[in-house]
Amino acid sequence: MTKTTIDASVARILWTGGWDSTFQLLQTLFIDKQQVVPYYLKDEYRPSTDKEMQTMEKIRGKIYEMDNRLLPTETLSVAEIPDFLEITNAYKEILKKGTSEVSMIGSLGSVSI
């Protein structure tokens, strides 16, 4: 992961190259006139990862033609994100109240707890 020193006035946005996160990125750059550092969570097992990264590079190229407030993307591997026991335990408690199987976002598929 690239470490950039970021001013408190710089917006930090989770960006996937999809409609919602790209809208937020563009609004922050062109309407709010703020610098933006995008963050991307790279999941080597998610089939859409390569397409997302290609899409973000294409969009970045178009943005650079118009504006220089877009800072380099900070990329973090999903595998590097530490587990948070409190959140995991709360999640398990929620599952006990409903179904024992939950569909997860991404390539994790179905997780039984």
C-alpha cells in the first residue's frame, strides 16, 4: 500500500470504479472543489477486481485531463485487513437471531457460522 501524507481537508473516498463511488468522487472533485484520495480494497479472489482497476484507470485518465486534485489511489489488500473480534461476535449474534447462512458480498460466497 502506498502511504501518502494527507491533509485533513482532503476527502477520502472508497472507490471501486462503479457508479456510486465514482459519482461521489466526481461530486467531491468538481462540485465541492476538494482534493480526493481514493481508497481501493483489492480482493484477489473477486472476479471483478481486474475490471474495477482498469475502469478506475480509464476514469482517472479522463479526470486528469480536466483537474489535478485527484491524488494517487491508496490500495489495500482485503487479506491485510485485520479481523475485529467485537464485530465478528456481533455478526454471529445477528445470525443466531435469523438464518444460519448469509450471502456475503464478493467472492466469499455463502458463509455458514
